[in-house]
Amino acid sequence: MSERKEEIRKEDKKWGWKFGLILLASGIGGGFLGGGVGWLTDWLSEGGEGLAWVAEVAVPVVSAVLLAVVVLGNLIALPILWGRCKKLARTEELEDETVWEKLDRRLNVILAVTSLSLCVVMTLMGVAVSGFRSILYGRDDLILSMAVTFGAVLGLFTELALVLIFQRLVVNFYKEHNPEKRGSVYQMNFNKVWLKSCDEAEKLHIYRAGYTAYRVGYYTCLALWLVGVLGAMAGLLNWATILFVGIIWAAMQAGYLIAAAKQKGDGINITI
Amino acid sequence: MPLYNRLKEHRARLGINQQELGKLIGASRQTVSLIERGDYSPSVTLAMKIAKVCGVTVEEIFRYEEEEQ
């Protein structure tokens, strides 16, 4: 037992030094970052009206343009990607395992494109409609502001329709070739129903990907919290940013802890 | 991965494709493919189901390399 304790102490000592060095490097980095924020604050305060125009008009307009590019890109790319999948499924021999692997990859590309695009479009739409307040204040750029706002809303609905159409096509294709698969994309609890119909390897794959997403989310929250705090100190952001990051962080941690606590003593049952 | 298998061989002997075997053992075609390639080690339950469908013992399909060495 004492040997084991010694082993643990040695391991802690080995990693403790590294941890200390990381803390020191972070402190030095933080100092430089703080100095940079101070310099940025001074620089921005000299910018005055020009920067206000960038924030109120330029950023929403650029976001709306980017949103239009993403939606148009999807309108062109998704039918092509789906067409390639259909062609492969129709013309090639589906008994051939290499063809299936190719097909799986192509179908996964469609799912990845639609999922990521939706995140991007929702973010750009939010930024674009932030220019809407110009209408309320009766500014000169009322028509531009309205065009950006309604264009962004239209873009979001178009993207939502595209996501629904192509994810339904992919899901139904999988269901057609895997009769055990259950769930419709129109169902509110689609993820739950789909997961239930997955076998052990698929569940393990989903859980692994979910854990990676949790870790990425954790470090993203940490980075955003730092940006929020420094931004608030520089007067560029307010407490709402830190609050939103905190809510996401807490929700993620609580979700993880609740799921972990719900597991039975015999671990996760992934058997089919 | 130290777990090697002869699943592809046994499936060929039965004259069925991955999808059909998947249906018999209650797994997807993708999972059968992963097992055959040695990219996934099935649970004991699934390994026993596979052995039952193939009409052989688990050891005749799956081989733990380190143990033998």
C-alpha cells in the first residue's frame, strides 16, 4: 500500500511541475493580454463614430451577405451531393462493401454540411437582424436595415427547409437499407428514437462523439469566458456575454453530471 | 487491436452478405463491416449471437492474439 502511495506521489510530483509551468505561462500570457486590451480600449475610444457605424451597419450587412452566400452555396451543393449518392446507390452493386463505405462517407458529408451550415446561418442571421434597431431609432439607413433583416429571416427559413429536406432524404435512405432503424425527422424526439434503434457499435460511436463534443464545448466555454471577462473590462462587452457563457457551461456540466449519476453501477449498457 | 476474427470467412461459407448477417444478429451492416475489418470488438452478447448464427463456437471466429503468443 505504501508503495502505491509513493507511486501516486511521484506521479503527482511529475505532473505538478508541468501544471505549475502552465499556470506561470498563462499568467504571463494574461498580463500581455490585459495590456493588449488596455491598448485596444484606448484605440477604440479614439475611433468614435466610425466604429459605431461598423458595429451597427457594416457588421449586420456583411453577415447578411455571408448568410446569402452560405444558403446559395447549400442550394447548389446539396442537390449535387445527394445526386452523387443516388447515382452510386443506383448504378453500382450495393453488395460490394467498398461501395457502401464510399456511400456512407458521401451521406455523412451531407449530414455534416447541413448541421454545420445551420449553426453558421443561425449565428449570421442573429448578427444581421441586430441591425434592425436602426429602424426603431429612425436612422437614414432604414431601407437597408429592413432589407438586411427580412433577407436574413428569409435566408434562415430557406436554410431550415434545406436542412429538413436533405436530412430527411439521408435518414430515410438509411432506414430503407437498415430496416431496424426507427424515427422520422419530423419527430420532436427523433434523436432518442433513432438512438434506441442503433446497435452497440453505433451507440458506442455516438457516445464517443458526444464525449468529444462535451470536451470541445468545455474548452470553448473557458476561452469564451476569458474573452467575455477581458471584453467587459475593456468596455467592449457587457455582463450578458459572461452570463450566457456561464449558462451554457453550467447546462453542459449539469447534463453531464446528471447523465453520469443516472448510470447504474454496472456501467453503460450498450448491448443490443 | 489484439482481437482477430474469421467472420468474413464464415459469412462467405453461409453465402450471405453483411446486411443479411446484420439482420440475423440484430446489428447494422456497418457494424458487421467494422467487426470484419477488426475495427470493432463486439460485446460478449453479440459475439455469441454471431457464433450461434454461424453454427460454430465463439473461439472459432474470434481469436485473442496476445493470449496465444
